[in-house]
Amino acid sequence: MIAERTIEALSELRGQGRVWGNHPPFGWNAVEGRLEADPTEQETLTRIRDLRGMGMGYLKIAETLNAEGRPKAWWTLAVDERPLR
């Protein structure tokens, strides 16, 4: 019961674009308690999705992003959160 309420509450906060937790997710900045897209990190997220869509595995994606000089904090995100197809 508590877990269900927690999941619902976090879902509601995400739906409102509000920060939930200690820091905003990769690709976002917390501005006055609300989430705003970080353009540089959003580019990295798009690149990850593109590489994954090409069938690239996680290790190869990491190597590619590092070779491209992308920000190192990208690895903290959960690539699996988006559907692949």
C-alpha cells in the first residue's frame, strides 16, 4: 500500500514537471522547484536514443559518447526507461 502511494505521488510530481528527489534527472535542471530541459544534456539523450535505435549495446554507446567528449554524467541515466520500438 505504501509503495503504491509512493509510486502514484512520484508519478504525479513528474507529470507536473516538478523535481522529485535529491537532484533532477540527467537532461534537466531544477529551476525554482520545476524541471527545465538542459539543451546540452538533451542532445546527449537524443544521441543515446539514436545509437540504441541503431542496435548499439550499452558498452559501445558508452565508448562512443566518451570518444565524442560528451559530459561524463550521462551514465547516471537509465537508458532503459524509453521503449526501444
